[in-house]
Amino acid sequence: MNKGEETEDPAYDTRVTQDRTAIGRVLIACALLAVAALVLDTCGRLSRKYSDGHVVRRIERPWDAFSVWRDSGVQGRTLFYFDRRFRIEPIAQESIEHAFAAKGPVPDLTERNFLFLAMNTRMLRAVYHVVPEKYWQEVKEKLFRYSHVLYDGRSFRLTEDGVPIIVTTSRALPVSGEPALVFLNTAYRDDYDDAVQAFLDDTKRTDIVLLWNGTRED
Amino acid sequence: MERDTGRLNILLILGALFLAAFLVRFYNIGAVTVRAGDEGPHIPSASNYVERGYFGPDAWYHPPLKHFIHYLGLRVFGNNPYGWRMMNVVLGSATVVMTLLFLRENLPLKKAPYFSAGLLLLDPLHVFFSRSTVEEVPFAFFITAAAYFMFRGIRRRGEIWWLLCGVSWGCAFALKWYALGIAAMAVLLALAVEIKRRGWSGMSLPVTYGLVVPAVIYMSAYIPWFLNGHSIAEWFRMHQDALREMRNVNLERFGPTQMLFFSRIAGASRWFVQPVSAGFEMMRSGERAAYVFIMNNLPVWIWVLPSLCAVFVVSLKKRWTEGLFIVAAFSALYVPLLAVQRPIFLYSSLPLLPFAFSGLGYCLERYCRQWSVPLFIAFMLWSAFLYPLTTGIRIPLAVYGPIVERLTVINR
């Protein structure tokens, strides 16, 4: 058949139509997959909620952080937690549902479970536990005992119910494209280097900085 | 007219089968009024995930569709034993019906589909878990449904069957990752058939509905998680974390009683060749007692592997694609469970049962001929005899004592 000449073969026409339908079907399906991924990514990023301005506050008890975050309306955030130790324990299901449904004090909220509650009520999606350099060796020895903890040479990665917890030092602070929440136990402030102070003061990298006058556990 | 009567008859049979399976699974379902076993973490995780995108307290590394299923049950039936368990009652009963539909479509025999569906209807393990919240029950439903819709799509060439097939594969994958093996095998089979029939343009249906649509469904199951501020890059990273976490599951994570219980039902290689059981005594008063056992049904299950071997040989000799699919589907689900390093428990055998009993039903009719019906009835009577042991019904120890003695009672 010469180029440009029209065919009168019905089988050929059917095959061409079938091919076009097949290509169209695959293209539409792939477009659907790409759109689904794009929509989920965009919805995820848009559901992050930040504070209106840069806030530095002192809190009396560690778990007051939960009320500050809740009152500021933050959601889907990354927390940088500066302290020697990091404690996380579950809180009763009733407290979670109460905290999610109503404002006001949350029953049984303590130093050990306020981060768990914040993860469970959409506030936190990742936590960086920044350990003072002088305690890093001790933390490393402890975390190397667990087979499910991943070490990349600079930091450890573990999870709490799927929420990533990255244990690191100020030397390996990640560069984040979004402002972070900060919790600092001021008892260890002098153990962190100048990079941390610069990080705390940087209004583009942090929005709510909470300072707790804790005690040292040396 | 004759065709309409035939269609009515099959609808009546399917309805009766669903009703029978439902009654067997529903009876006495509210007797245990506290959350038992996995119901403890499953129920709070349903609202935690659907309302707040949080995976805990259930094992977070499993795909999240089960939370939607549990949540639907809670919304429809309330936060009570019915709300916790009804979704599995319904989907477990639907699996029996779907098994019949799948085999009517694919077996060249008349009685075999009914034998297979009947064996599943009264199987003690399937009955037990259809009265709980474990995700293997909906998983078994979705893979059987996907296989049925796929063959329907290949034969009838209707796009709606392919769409249903894609949605079912997506749901199966959003319940358990080990759907990947059977789905990949099914897509390859569909590709081979469609390319042979239509040339390269035949690839579009299996690619669209075997790969792309399931991927969209799978990703959509993570919507509540994305709404916690996560990006697509974090989604891929979360999957790496989940795989690492899953590889590190071991029995030492459980408490002493749980450890004893799970150690008795661990080991996929034992399922079809050894008795496997673990259970609890619920009450004992004089000569009567009540138990709940998780157990295989060895007098029936022991015939599964020889039957599937027979189906495999027949399939090769006669170039019977559907027979090969049954064996391959069983193997695609079973072999990864045999190979994996972490402990695998008896309830993971649930998705195998529709395919296991397909082979058994086929061999009953094909090789046992005039003995097929009496043997089937004997299997059913034995399964019915075991029914009280999986449902907490009081039993006379004079009759059941010798069997109970051979089973593992954790709190004896």
C-alpha cells in the first residue's frame, strides 16, 4: 500500500482502532496514576500548618508543649528535640480521643507521653532528637543493640508506630525546606555548639521554639 | 427462558450458600464481649488511622486498608462485638460464594466447585477467623474476587470485569504485600492470553487493570496518612522503614503467654502435613466445657498438596491454563511464606484455602467418582463436628475429650 492511500480492508481498520483504544487506555491509566501521586503529595504538603509568626516561649513542664502546639493550630510538622534523653510512651486511647475532640487539659498527660499524643493527633510527622555531642557515644552504644534501628554513619533512624525518629547530633542537623518546631531542655544548652543557636534564631528554619528549664541528669 | 431459569437457579444457590456461610460464622458471635486477641489493637487503630492518619497501636508496618474495613464495621454496627467482627463475617461468607463463582468459571467439572465451596464453608480455621478482625479474611476475599473477575474479563472481554479485577487486586495489595506474587503471576498469565489473542494491543487491559489501577487503589489507602503532612518522597521512605521493621519481627517481641500461643501456631511448612493448634478453655463445668481453638483441619488438609500435584500434572498434560493458574496461585502465596525468615502463623494460611480446596474439590470429583459425594459428606461431617471447638459452644467432654487432649490448650 502506498503512503497516503486509504485502505478498504475492514480487518486493518479494526486493528488500527483496537491499537488506538489500547494506547489511549494505557495513557489514561498512567495519567491517572501520576495525577493520584501528585494530588496526594500536594494535599500532604498543603495540610502542614505553621504558626503565624516566630515564637519563642518558656514552658514550666515538658508536656505544656502539647497545649502550645494545639493552641497554635500546628499540624503535620517536624520537631527538633534538643535534650540528652528522649522518652516516648503510649497514652490511653481515651486521652487521645479526648485530646483530638476537645480543648482543655488532657487526662494523664506526662513528660513521657506528650510526644506520643502529639504524633497521634496529627501535630508531628517526624522527630529529630538532637543529642549533645558529649553524650553521642553513649547513645550510639545503646542504639547499636537494636537490630531494627538503621545507622547511616551520621544518625540513627527508628520509628514509633511509623512516625520516623531520627537520632543525631548538631553536626548532622538536616537542612529542612520548611520551618520546624523546636523543644529545648535549657539545662543542656551549653552542650550544643553555635550551629544550634543559629538554628534556634533562624526565623526561616523554626517557627515555635519552646524552652524548658529542666534539670541535668549527669 | 431456559437461560433465565438457569440464571435464577444459580442466584438462588449463591444466595443459599451465602446465607449458610453467614449463619455458621455469625452464630454466637457476641458471646465474647471483650476484645480478644488482635481485636485489642485492631479496633483503636481503625479510628486512629481513618480519623487521624496514625497507624498505632496495631503493627504499623502492614498496609492500611484493614483500618477502613474495621472502621466501616464500627460505624455501621457500633463499637461492640458485632461492630468489631461483622465485616469479617460478611467478607468470610462472601469468600465462600466467590470461590464457587471462580470455580464454576474455571473447572471443567460440575460438582467440584460445590465441593470446594462447601469445604471452605465449614473449615474450622476459616470459620474461626471470619468471627474475628484479622485481615487475612478480607485478603482471601479480594484475591479470589480478583482471580474470578480476571478470567471473566478474559472470556467476556467486558471492561467492567477488568475494572473490578483491578480494584480487587488493589484492595488485596492494600491489605497484604504478599499479594504481589499472585498478582504478578496473574498479570503475566493475562498478558500471555491477551497478546496471543489480539497482538501487542492486548497488553493494554492487563497493564491498565493489573498494574496501574491497583497502584492507584493502593496509594489511595494512604490518604489519611498523607493528610498528616507527608509527601510522596516520605511515602517511599516509610515503605523502606516498614520493610525493615517487618524483617525484624520475632517471637521475643511477645509476652510469655502470647509467645507460647504463637509458638504453637508458627511454621508454614507444617500446615498441610501436621496437626497445628492452639486454644483456650473458656469454661468447664462437670462433664461439659467450652473451648476456642485456632487449628488446621488435618484429615481434610492432608489431601491438599497431593491434590494440587494431581491438578498440576493434568494441567500440563492437557494444557489446561485454569488448572495451572490454581496451582500457581497457591504456590505464589505459599512459597514466599515458606521462604521468609520471620515467624509465620497459621492464620496466614487463610488466603491459600480457596485455591487449596479448588484442587481438592477437583480431585474428589475426578478421581473418586462414585465415592466423591460420600467422601465430601464425610469431610463436611468431620468439619461440622469440629465447629463447636472454634466457636466456644459448650461440648460434652465424653464425646470431644479424646480430641481436646490432642490439641494444645494454652491455659490447661
